[in-house]
Amino acid sequence: MTFTAADDRYDTMPYRRVGRSGLKLPAISLGLWHNFGDDKRFDEQRAILRRAFDLGVNHFDLANNYGPPDGSAETNFGRHLKDDFLPYRDELVISTKAGYSMWPGPYGDWGSRKYLLSSLDQSLQRMGLDYVDIFYSHRPDPQTPMEETMGALDHAVRSGKALYAGISSYTPEQTLEAARILKDLGTPLLIHQPSYSMLNRWTEDGSPNLYEVLDQVGAGSIAFSPLAQGVLTDRYLQGVPEDSRAAKARFLSEESLTDDKLDRVRGLNAIAAARGQSLAQMAIAWILRDQPKGSPVTSALVGASSVRQLEDTLSAISNLAFSQDELTAIDEFAVESDINLWAVR
């Protein structure tokens, strides 16, 4: 059946400017890290993407190795794009990344110019695109000069294969250096994609911290894993289910979910209930909350395994305001919990 997008798709979703650029992103964006590989039925993927766009989510975030298997999320998204979204291409923000292991040998990982630009060409081919809107260095490479990695991003933009350059999981110091190099090259840093949640608050640490650096250089941020790999949902309130990510040790170990950590999750759940929200909704709202200088987070990047879950998550935008008492209560439970799998080691 031919897809026709809802006429009111832009009526309820807030859109936020990315740093000092002209680009805006929806307050909540859809990540295709999970649920869009070959292990997910194609019609279920289609339903999620169509519903997301109808609800104002016009930013879809991918990476070269999303799947499983690696690359399949981009291939599948390319089919969805061809079938449903080509008439709306100019309304979409499509991003991809390279920086983790993708193919064998020394040129299929990290941050060399050869890897990044080869990977971008492969991503464009898989998705059937002439360009992506944002191309990211997925992680810093300690063995490749920053000038080479940023030079590759600059080349991607100058060649027309990407409109903007981004980075992910860079420390504040690395972000300053990356932004300086990109500015000198004439391609400003658009955005940083860090992990950030109520249980993973590394972006607030340091002086200057990451958000202060991004404000200084005029870049935005999009927070991934805002639900802490599902911990900040009702999934683990009664323990660790057998079919959960933690039980399967998929990006989250059962051992990491200590009694103390789960007690803090239950404390946060009680605050959410008093606000009339689910824990997941409050966790997203907290990410997007207003602060004295405005929210430092441009967009929260979420996943979805079903249309119902997507709709439930997106309803977080209906209540983004927090009283000072609520924030104080949240801070008693929302403490760093050593779950940042993407920290620079």
C-alpha cells in the first residue's frame, strides 16, 4: 500500500535548533541501532517508521554496523526509503556513522581517512542515497591524528556526500580539538552524540563539561541511550526478566544490575508515577528538560521495537517541565552508575 504521510505530522513535535546552525531536529529522534536488522520482520519495521514520521519524527539515525548482520539496518532502511519516503526526502534528516569494526583488516575500523570515506560510500550505496544529512566519526581513534579524522569529515561535506559533520563519544577536550580543526578547515562541527541518561551523567562532569564545550563552539547534542539500555523502563522493576538484554548480556550484564541500582530505579519510578508518567517517559523528559541557560540537549535518540512502544515514548513531550522539588528528588536517585559502555578508555 502506498504511504501518504499525515497532514498534521508537524503539529505536535517540538523542533530544536542544532547549536548555532540553521538545522533543526525533532525533540525525539529515532535510532535504528536495534530492531531494523534482518532479525526484525520488514513489515514491523515499516510500521514503526511510518508511524514515527506521522508523529513528527523526521530524523532517522543509523551507522554502518547496525543490524544484525552489520550493514543490514542501512540496507533495510534503503528499501523503506525507496518504498515510502522518497517523496519526503527533503523533509528528512538521515545520519550515519563510521568508527567501529565493519570489515576485516586494518582499514575496516577506527578513524582513518581510508576507513571513514570508504564506509560512507558503502553506506550511501546500501541506502540508495546521494548524500546523508549528518556523517559522524563514531568514536575517537587514539592512534590516528585528529587532523586526519576531521579532514575526512571535511572531505565528506565538501564532496557533497554529507551536509554536516558530527562526532560521537568524544571527551570535552577531544571535542574542543575536533571543533578547532573543523573550523580551520571551513566545515564547522554541527553536533555531538554522547550517551546520556539519569544513570549515565558523564557529560555533566569536568570544567568545562561537554555541554559547556558544545555551547562554546556552537554545536548541538543528541543524547543516545537515554533509557540506559532499557534500565530506565518498567522492565527491571521486579528484577531481571529471562528475555531481557541484561539476561542475554546484550550490551548490558545482569551483574551490573545490583540491588542498589535497581532500588534507585524504583525510586525514580515512584517520582514518575507522581508526575503521571511512566519511568521511560520521565527519563526522556528529564533529558530534554529546560535548564537556566536552556536545554543543552537538542534531541533525545530513542529506539522502538513496536508502534505501541514508540507512541508511549513519544508522549514524553507532553510534559517536559519539572519543579525544583522534583529535580531535587530525582538527583537523590539519578547518580552515575558506571554503565557508560562507550567511555574513552
